[in-house]
Amino acid sequence: MPNGKLDGFGQRGRTSGIGRDKDPSVFDLCQRRLATPSPQYLPGSNGKRAPLAASEVSATSLPKAPRWKSGLDIACILLSLPVWLPLMILLMLMTRIASSGPIFYRQERIGFGGRHFFIWKFRTMKLSAETQAHERHVEKLILVDCPMTKLDACGDSRLAPFGRILRASGLDELPQIFNVLCGEMSLVGPRPCTPNEFAHYELWQRERVNGLPGLTGYWQVNGKNKTTFKEMIAMDLFYLKNMSILLDLKIMLKTSAAIAEQLVESRLAAQRSRQNGRRRSPTTQILIR
């Protein structure tokens, strides 16, 4: 990754109002691009993890999650139980009342070591919504060096009532607390990608599955949708290299500020979209006549 991109990476982190750790090792990591990657698993056709050739697997050590990870996750979940449990019940009621259909949505993702698992989310889309447009959007973001804006940033007709707020705030991810309790995820870590996304990764980018996926992470509190795909991968790899209890706690504390910023940006984007729609309406009426 050229130095110009690294400067943009740092600038976006600063302009996000959240800041990032000023550690020069993140720049070294980006520049090296992990010249000697050692991914242990690749997705198999049977939907399970598929190991590389036996000789290659034996030559590399399997990734291991730090022992303190699960203890910290469980402690934080139990301490915050009076907050997240009533909130989850409220969101369940809102989802049930606002839109017919299931409350939760289950989706296959790539987890620790390349294992496939299913995450749980609050359903934010209408039952008839198609997902191919989102898959094409993600594929484009992987190939093109541009900010990773969400497909629904300026509104999306596929969204169910309250869907935009849930997605902007990240509250649709709240049920993944149960994935954390099952040991499939952590509170902090790289976001788990879909098998379709993982299939488009370069070899060095697959290193991001060598750690437990998380509800929040280093990327989420350092620019998120203002960064490019390669910058996101670089941040994820930087986190895996520098993982610690202190860093996890810092990311958890910064997550609230990041969510507040996303909500403000989502509201402004929705307002701009409505204003643009009103400006186009007279022209539309003339064309119809």
C-alpha cells in the first residue's frame, strides 16, 4: 500500500473525531502487506473449513485465541446485563410490531481459523428483499480503492420500519452477544465476513480470520465507512498483532462515541436524500405530463 494511502488512512481516523493509536507499527504492517502470509484454512465446497495441503498445515502453527479473551468477554457481558437485556427485549417488541415476519435473521459468516458459523441479527429488511445488490456492492468495494459507504447510506426501499436506525446504530448486531457466549465471537475483533466476500480476498487479506471475529473492533472506532477495504484489512491485522486487554477496553469505550457519530451521519444523509428527491420532483412531474 503506497504511503499516500497510509496518510489518508491516518487522516480519516483523525477526521472521524474518534482518533487512533499513534503506533508506527501499523504503517509497517500496511507497507509489508504480510509478505509471508500463513492462512491455515480456506472455505471448502461442503460449507465447512477446508485445510490446505497436509504438508503446509503441519508447517504452520494453528492460530490460538488468548486465554484472557473469553474471561474479559463474559465479565463485560455480565456487568452490562442490566443494560443490554432490557434493550434487546425492547428491540424484539419493536421489530415484531413494525414488520411481519421473524424477529431475528441468521446469516453464514467466516469465523476463527476459517470455520463457518451463523451470526444472529435483528431483521432490518423486508421479507421480500433481495440480497444480490449488496453482494455486488461489497465485491466492488473490495476491488475499487474508495471509502466503504453502506449501500443504504442514503435510504433503501428494502429496509423495514426502524431498519435504518438499527443498522446505523449497530443495534441490529446486538443478538451476536449469544455468539460471543457460545465462543464463536468476541466482543472485540475483526467483523466476520461472508463466504462470498472471503472468496474475493487476496492471500494476505485472509490473515484476518486468524483471530476471533468481534461485535466491535479497531476499524469500527477509527473511521469505519470513511476507510477503504484495504485500510480496513490493515487495521484488522494491526489489531490481531497488538491485541491486549487494555486495547480491547479502549475499543469498547470508544464504540459508544463511534455509534453516536454514525447515527448523526445517517440522519444527515437521509435529510440530503429527501432534499434531493424534492428538487427532482418538479422535473419528474413535467416528464410525466
